[in-house]
Amino acid sequence: MKTILILISLWFVFSKLYAQQPSSNPQKPLQVCETDLQWSDKKPPLLPGARVAVVEGNPKAGGHFTLRLKFPPYYKIPPHTHPVDERTIVLKGAINIGFGDVLDTSNAKRLTPGCFYLNPAGVHHYFFTSSEETEIQISTNGPWGLDLLEEK
């Protein structure tokens, strides 16, 4: 019985100490509407024509971030990779995703609003838009980047 009381006392003390530890990454509520976004022209590693708005976080640093990207009609990004998994949802328009070392417009899947895709880190892929402006949202962990491959 004495052992049980000691264990309960230790559990109580350690649970109180643990609960009082400050978080190393304190979170605050965040609400962002489309009208709050600050769009800017292409930022590396994107090619000219794209616009980007950071919703939260810092894509160049470690930790979680969320970006919105707008692409004009007939925009293309040739085969490339990312250093981390890319988690994307299509918000407007359509994006065509293909895999491999050559941009092949006949071998890509068309994703429309509401579609989600995951490109694992290091996977060779490309994308292009069609006749409408396209907007996507990337929400993943950084640091993020885009490494263009030399087409074969």
C-alpha cells in the first residue's frame, strides 16, 4: 500500500511539473480570409508569372507553413523535386500533374477544385495549367523549395 501511495504521489508531482512547462512553440489563434492575403509576384523558386501569398509560417524555415499560389493560364513548371513532401489542394481552376523527367502534356492527371495531392519529397514531377487562372494551397513542413531538373 505504501508503494502505491508513493507512486501516486510521484505521478501527481511529475504531471503537475510537466503541465507547467512552457510550450517551445506557443500557438495563437489565426484567422485569414482571402481579402487579408498579400500577394506578391514570383518569389524564387517559382518561375515568372506566378503569384504567392504566405498564409502562415515561413516556407524557408523549419516547421509548418501554408502558401497560396496563383498561376496564369498555360503556366508550366518543368520537372522538379521538393526537399519535403508537398501537400496541395486545388482551390480554383485546374492543375495538371505528371511524373517523370520530361514534361509530357499528354501524360498528366487533371485536378480540379477540391482535389488534393501529395508529392513525396524527391519525386520527379511537373505541372501545367490550362486556359484558366489556377489557385492552389500548399500546407506542409519546411524548409520547402523547388529544384528544377534538367530535361532529358
